[in-house]
Amino acid sequence: MKTTVLKKKLKNDFEKILEDETKLETLETVFGEIIEEIENTETTAKDLKPSRSNSGKSEVRSWEDFKNKMKAKYGY
């Protein structure tokens, strides 16, 4: 689905949800989960940036280290 078509569909769906006040709490929960996921992703991205030593070389991390870190943090 093209981005513009998807945006229009989501906008229409969102307007329908806003019209029904009983759905607002559900919407708040969904948005909260999406925002939390975004914040966690941003935090993880910052944590995974290689640190620079005094010599200017970047730290090398293996794929196994990355998988272990994600498993420890998220359980998968």
C-alpha cells in the first residue's frame, strides 16, 4: 500500500475512533505502547553506538554479543 493511501486510511480510522469516546482509553493505551517502543528503540540505538577509545578506534562487537544483549534486555 502506498504511503499516501495508507496515511489517508489511518486518518479516517483515527477520526472514527475519536468520535467514539469509549475508545479513547484504548487509543491512549495503544499510543503509550507505541511511544514506549520508540523510546526503547532510541535508547537501544544509543547504547549500541560504538564507543571511541583514546586511539580513535571504534569498539568492535560481535553478532553474538548483540544477540545476547537483546535477549537479556527484551527476553528474545
